[in-house]
Amino acid sequence: MVKKKSQKQTKRKNTPKESNIRTDVWQLVMTQEQRKLALLTVAQYRRFLKPLVLISYWNWGQLSQLTSQTRVNTLEKLIHKTVDNPNPRYHWYFQKAISNHPSFLKFPSYLRRAAIGDALGIVSSFVTRWDTWNRGERKHRHDKPPRLTVMCNSYPALYKGQQVKYHSNFAFVELKIWNGTDWVWMENIPVKKHGKSRHIREGAKLLSPSFIANSKRVHLSMPVEVNPQPLPDADYVCAIDIGINTIATCSIVGKDGTVKARQFINPARDIDRRDQRKQRIATKSKLTRKIINQDLPKGFCQGLYRKSKNINKHIAQTVSRQIVDFALKHDVGVIVFEDLSNWKAKAGKHGSLQKQRFHEWCKDKLVELTIEKFSELGGKVSKINAKYTSAYAFDGSGKINRSNKKYSQAIFPNGKRYNADLSASYNIGARYWYAVLTNSKFTRVWEGKSSSHTLRTPVTLSSLWRLSKA
């Protein structure tokens, strides 16, 4: 008796959730002396953070049962002596830290609370990662257990009015920094490119920024809570077919099956630059293996890999921006994608350029960036079932064949020749409207509800034509 091979289960990817928080980088123009003070401030903050991390870990069993705000207050009572709290539990331990660093006596109270929140986050992350590792959920079976990093590379969060002040139009800021003996205000610090943030608009709210200072740069990591007004409902949607040869094929599809606009988005120059670097990696690895007769060393061609990855990110950024601009140009409130989150390529030999192109396909990143950009403007992004959107003709004539000379050209059963990606984008938009009009799920593929006696056909653009006539 032959045993059936168990199919390998692939881990389902989580769909990125829409968040109202965006982060901008505000570059600060500082002199060499001001940069030194900025680095001194970060170093002082990290020294103060170290004992807080240890105390948080020792009392995590109690702290983990509390809410976020209550945790901060409880931990502060464990270390900070006041009139109402004359005998903190760890006052003796913190006194030792103060004796080693007398400057802790001048540490600002608001910055102390920011450090407490940071310490709680570090311990919470460590405990979660430890529990995950202990359950055996590891990327590799030889993964080492996580370690509690006490001296971590954290940066201070600055509270408005207490550690940071903004001038009109955000052209200048003031920061409270540590000069080695006291906490003083550093005034009139210019903000580079202060007027080019797309997130500071009416209804947006600035949150507490992080003060990033290292040997390379000094800037504020500024979180902004955007509260966009929803775009008005429209009778059209922007349907997107994501492909390998053409990155994005866009169509404006109406609920009655009308297609009023189309656009091909394909940054061929960037794609060629990326593919050239991948081809150079393949050539170098082949020649190197012939010489050394063993596996490639760690970090082989890391510069080419990094450049290829960055080009791919750039492609996703530019294409997502063009998709959003195309949707806004036609007053569309919904962008529709195929759900390709769990799709895996089966074509192409191992090591071939085709396999590399599938591996470098930035489909998930493209959808993620489009969701972020369009949700800022009040739009929505939906996903439909991708099954048979490219395999069937949009006019309902049946299954298509691909041209041998030109793969992007589809040959319909009735003899008509059409662009395969355009046909797929029509079907994507049609499948969205069909689900909305029939009050069914977006995962729906077929027109009929039963397959017992009738031959069912998948939802295509022709399905909307029939609905509009009914």
C-alpha cells in the first residue's frame, strides 16, 4: 500500500492593516558642537535606561497583568521617592546607580517616564520572543534563544513643551539636551525640508517624536496621526492586474461593465537595472564555484544584492504612487487588487533569470504601499480572489490561449486578439462589482451557486453586462 505524501502547509501571510500613524524624518541642521551635545544626550538617556530594564524584568510577573499606563505608574513608584511614596521598593538599587552617575539626580521627570515606557517595551518584547522560542516556533531549528539586551540602542521620546518646542511653520525647533552638567534648551535649530512633509495637513496631529542622534545624522522621527475624510462613493473602481512583464495594468471599471480608462505602468529602466545586477550575481557565483569548488562564502556579492533590493523598493514606491494618482485622476474611491499573498511561482528552472524575476517580484510590497498611500487620502483598497482572472476572456467567450510569439497577447475562443493583462484587469474590477451587487463575498469566483447540473463559468466583465440588462 502506497502512502500518500502529506502536503507541506505554507504559513499564511497576514494582510497589512491600515494604520493612521505615519512617520516623517525631520533632518536637523546642527553645528559640530551641537552634534556632540546631541550624542551626549542620547548616551545619558541610555545609561538611565539600563537599571529600569533590569527592574522591569524582575517584576514582569506583576507588571504584565496591568494596563500600559498603569505599568508606567507602578514602575515609577518602585524607584522614585516622593512625599506620598517615601519608601520605594528599589530605592536602594537606584541609589547605587545615582552614586555611580550623580547626573541622574537632574534627569527630567517627563524624560524619566519616557524611559520607563521604553524599558517596559524592551522587556515585553524579550518575554514574547522567549515564549515563542520556547514553544519551538523558530525560523531555523538551530536558532539560539533570545537575550535580554540591557544596553540597547534606544532613542529618547520627546514630549511637546517639555523636551521639544516648535516654531511657526515648523521651520525651527528647540530641544532640551544634556550639556554634561545640566539640561538646557538648544534654541533655533533649523529643520531641513520642513515644508515638504505630505502628512502635515488639516486634521493631522503631531505625536511625540524620537530624537535620533548617531555618528551619521541627527533628526527627529516624527509620528503623525492622519485623520482623512473618506472619499465619496463612485460608480467606478480602479482595478489593478500585477504582473511580471508589466508591473501594473490599471483599468477604471464601472458597475455596469463600462471601462472608461486604462494605463500600463512599467518602469522598464529600473527593471533592467535590477535584472542586470541579478545576472551579474549569477555569473560571479558560477565562476567562483568553479575556482573554489565549495559553497559560496557568507556575504558573497552583498553589494549587488543590496543594490538589487533597493531598486526593487524604488520600483514599488514609484508604481504605487502612479496607481494612486491614476485612481485620484478619475475620482475613484476604491482600488481593487488580486489576492496574491500566498501565491508561489512554479515556473522557471532553479538559478534561471526567470526564477530570479519571480523571486524579486515586489507584489506584496506594492500592495502594502498602495494601501498606505491611498488610505491617507481617505480611499479604500480591496482584494478579490485571483483564480481564473487571467485565464478567461473578459467578453465571456471562454478560456484564452497565449500567443507563441508574444506572451502578453491573448487569443480568445472567438478569434479576437487582446492584451492579456488588460483582460485580467477588467475581470478583477468585474469580480469586485459582482460581489457588491449580488451581496456576496470577494472570494467568489463562479457565477452559479451549484455545479450539479450546469457548467459554471467564472465571473468576468461580461457578467456585469448581463446584470445591467436584467
